[in-house]
Amino acid sequence: MAYKIYKINKWSNYDTGRRDEIIFQFKNYILIAVAFILIASLPFQFQQAESASSTLKQGDSESAVQELQKDLNEAGFHVTDNPTTYFGSKTDEAVRDFQRVNELVVDGVAGPNTLNELEEVLIESREEESSNSNSGSEVLEDGVSSDAAQAMKEDLHELGYLDIADPNDHFGPQTEEAVMAFQDDRGLSADGVADDDTLGELSDALSTGDSSGDSKVLEDGVRSDAAQAMKEDLHELGYLDIADPNDRFGPQTEEAVMAFQDDHGLSADGVADDDTLGELSDARSAGAGHSSGDSEVLEDGVRSDAAQAMKEDLHELGYLDIADPNDHFGPQSEEAVMAFQEDRGLTADGVADDDTLGELSDARSTGTDDSEVLEDGVSSDAAQAMKEDLHE
């Protein structure tokens, strides 16, 4: 007991100033430790808050979504001409396209990685735009935004390579694809970069497109009165499903030419040269006076009243989507005949022989009976009434 009193007395007799100094230092150490712990935890808390606030996904509605849509538009991944604050399916699709092109995880969620990559793309794009505008270069490529890019896109649209009627001034992935297609058609290096050679060829294509009617060779990319006349002939013969064609020879025209060439034993390259145009002229003149006589066999290439009557029957039965058919048996008629033959258990060869025409006649006549069973191929008032009910 005497020892404990001695200890207390010893602390009590300790220099008061020294004791206060030790206590003060101890408190400081505690405060420093607490502050260090708080500071160390701040980055984690900030990262959590930033991650939550910078992640945008379908269904979100906030101002950040509108900025995201603007940035995607600028980067060439078009969302809408009028950005909104709602993250919908179009925004989701644009985000996924951006992620795919930039080799990110494709999930449609605009998280930190996607947003950072988008920011870097925009920075690079703006730097390139500034560099190009300062140098006066005529080279247009992905990422450039300029009046020259807009003018080029209008030219590509006019020539049928870009499906944007009122393009903006940004050169994006879709424009790059259009440039590559044009370059490929013109025998240029298909790199998607519109350099002086490409722009020069584009200018020539626009200027010569209206005056190329003197050429006997018609091919993809040509625009002329001769191309329009040829398309009218192809339509009349049943190879081109465009009733009022323009003067542009595009991919659809090329397919029609190839089909015609294949049917007439020509080299099916899609180029309408003198041989093809001559054969086309012969087909038209021969077709106009051609009659199948007493034969009941109707097939591709035949032009007759019987062919027209058969097409009317196929239309009535729902196999041919031509309300007022002509008298030419073309590829579309052949497909309709094959579909009818297949449904009726006949050999689906597309040739309307006696068996097929007889079955066609039976289908039309039986379609108007009093049967209450309505199925594929039936044509009756009851079928029409049922379709009206289904529409309603």
C-alpha cells in the first residue's frame, strides 16, 4: 500500500509542465491518426459516388443523357437530331455500336470506361478537325466535321451511296462505308479516306452522270436517260419491280440485269453492254407479239393473255402481290407459281403446266364454296369477313 502511495505521489510530484506537454502530444497523435484514416477513405467514397453518377443505361432520364446523345452524334454514332434527356432504345443501340467499334464490353451501358473512351474520341476528332482546318487539306476521313464533309455526303447521297437525304457536317462510320463503296466501284484504294483523287472522281461522277447517255455500256453508278429507258424495259419484262424508275443504275438494277442476262444465256456480270441491250430490245419486241398459242404451259419469259389471267388468279388467291398484272410471266410470277405448287403438293418447278393450271382453277372455284373451314389458299366471302374481323 505504501508503494502505491509512493507511485501516486511520484506522478503528482512530476513536473506539471512536462505532464501537460505529454498529454497534448498524445492528443495530437490521436487527431493525426483519425485524420489520416478519413483522408485515406475519401478516394474510395469518391469513386463510389462517381461510378454511380457517371453510369447511364436504358430507362434513365436526366440531363447527362442529353449530353451523351450529343457526344454520340458528334462522334458519328447518330442517335437523334433532337437530343433528349431520356435513354431509350436508340441511345442504347448507338452506345453498343460505339462500344463495338472501340472494342469495349458491348452492354449498352454508358459507364466510366465508355464515357472516358467517348471523351478521348471527341478530343482526337476535334484536334484533327482543327488541324485540317488550319492546313486547308482536302483530305476527309472519319472524325472530321466540316462544310466540305457535308458537301461530300450530299454528293454521295445524290449518287446513291449514302442513305441520308439531309446529312450533317460530320464524317462518321456510315460516311466511311459510303466512301469505301464509291472507291471500290471506281477502282480506287478502298480505304474510306476521301483524298484529292477520291474527291476528284466524285466530282467527275456527278458531272458525267448526266451526260453519259451516249455510252452503250450501262453499269452500276451510271446516271443517264439510257439507264432509265433500260430500267423501264426491265420492268416491262418483269425483271425490275419499279414501276416508275429514275435514271440511276444502282445495285437493284444490276441484279435485274444479271437475272436477264442469265435467262438469255449471256455473261451475268450485271453490265449492260451492246450485247445485253440488243438482247433486251429483241426480248421486248418478241415479247410484244409473242403468244403461247394453244399450249397450256406457261413459264418464265412467256407473254400472253393466258399468263395475265393466271397472274390474276394467283393474285386473287394471295400468291402474287400485283393487283393489276400485265401479260408477262417473269421471275416474280415464277416464284408465285412455285409457292402455289408447293402448297398444293405439286412439283415446285415454277412452270404452270396443265396440272398446275387445273389445280389453280379448282382452288379458285372451291374457294367460294359453303365450307366453314378457312385455310391457306381459300378465297371466299367468309375468308374476307374473317380478315376484316382480324384487322379490327
